[in-house]
Amino acid sequence: MSLYFDPQTNKYPYPIDTDKHYLVVKKNDGTIFDENYPYIDNTKGFRFKCWLTRVLLVLIVFPLSYVRLGLKVKGKKNLKKYKDVIKNGIVSCSNHVHMWDYISVMNAIKPIKPHLLVWAPNVSGEMGSMVRHVGGIPIPEHNLKATAKYMNVIKDYLNNGGWLHIYPEGSMWEYYAPIRPFKVGASYFASASNKPIIPLGFSYRKPGWIRRVIFKQIALFNLTIGEPLYPNNALSLKAREIDLTKRCHEVICRLATIDPENNIYQPLFNNSKRIDYYTSEYGIGYKGSK
């Protein structure tokens, strides 16, 4: 029996462009993400707030994630096996399939405290403080000086042994099973800093009757931790990014229990559009097809 389970929910309005967001951020506190913004804030006051948030995560939110998501974590042995690699700085990436999937990542790799690249409106929006306190780093847009500052901060963080998580699909699509095309940002930072990528894959399990019928739960979550993927230093930087992105996409497909040959999307983002499909005992088909 196949381990692959596709919730195929119609609850969420997945956009046409595979990297676009569908959740509406209703608030904008006016924060300007320029070259003066502290992309990683190391002040004592901010670090204390992060510590308090961490206490709440460990005592309440992490245990709750097992209940709310039905979370099962696989492959934790790779964290121990490659601990010497990880302590020198690492990038991780995964498919982005739930509001709580980063909480699941933090839970799985604890006691490591990662940082996360996030869509800037999530930091200036209504959940901005929480996003920052769990390690969110906003990605600046339309400002070359800000982008240069942000990229240097990230590289310094990695070179000092940090763990950086990135969602290469570019946006969250809850309960979406196929692995969407990847942007090259994760591979760029890994290649430019000569750090490996640890791939993480979210997949789903069908809920039991109580969760499905009474609690209306769409799916339960698995998170599988893979082994590090290294940049090919024999290639140019651009070629390294593309090569590493393709390999990472392939591995995450497998971690998400999808044969890469059967995944409906190409590995690299190229203004990619949503593909409407269905699955059945006969395989994957397309809406409107016979």
C-alpha cells in the first residue's frame, strides 16, 4: 500500500502563481525594511523576549503541535549523525503546507534555535512580534541597499554556525500535496557560504474517524528529516544554485512520499502556474480530463 496521501481539500483558494500568498495580512505597522533595519536583533531586550517566547513554545506550543497536527517526526537520527556538520552552519528547506509547519521544524530540531526567512508583510502585520520572536527575518523588497545588508547578515549568521530555514516554494499552501517549483534562494545562501542544505519533507496521513468527522481535521502531518546535500564546488555559483535546487527538490519529493518522476511540477520556479489535478487508485489525472 502506498504511503502517499493527498488531502485534496477545496477549503483554501490556492493562487494561480505557485509562489503567491492567499492569506490576507490585514495590518501594516509601518515598519520600513531598509539598510538600517536589524534583520537579526541581538540587543539584550529583544533576546529576552525571544527567551520568554521559547519557554512558551517548549512548555505549551510544541506539545500542542503533536495534538493539533498529529505530528510524527522521522529521521531525527540525521541530526545526531551530522551534528558536527550542523554546528558549523546549515541551511534547511521544506515544502510549506501549514501555519504551524515552522513550529514543527523548531520542535523537531530542538534544542537548536533556527532563524527563518519570511515574507516582509508577516513581520509588519498583526503577528509580526511573534514572527520575529521565533526567529523570523523579513526579506526586503525593492531596495538594493537593504538587500545587500540583509544578505550580509545572513551570510555572517551561517558562518557563525547558525541554522537558517527557508521555504523555497515561496508561499504557504495549506494541505497541498504536490511539491511546487523551488526558487534558488536557499541554494544561493548554501552555495555562497559553502554550507550544506538539510532537506525536510512534510507529508500527510489520513485522520481517523474521530478527527475526520468530529473535529473536521483534513489530514495528519509527518515531518521527515533528510541527510545534508552539498553544493558542487566544481560548478560556477549560478550553476551550483541550479544544481543544488534541483537535487533538493527531488529529495523533498521523496521525503514527502512522492516519486519525483510523478510530481506534477518542474523543480525550478519559472513564473510557474498552478496545475489542477486529482488522484485516484489509477494515479494522477487532471481536472477536465477523461
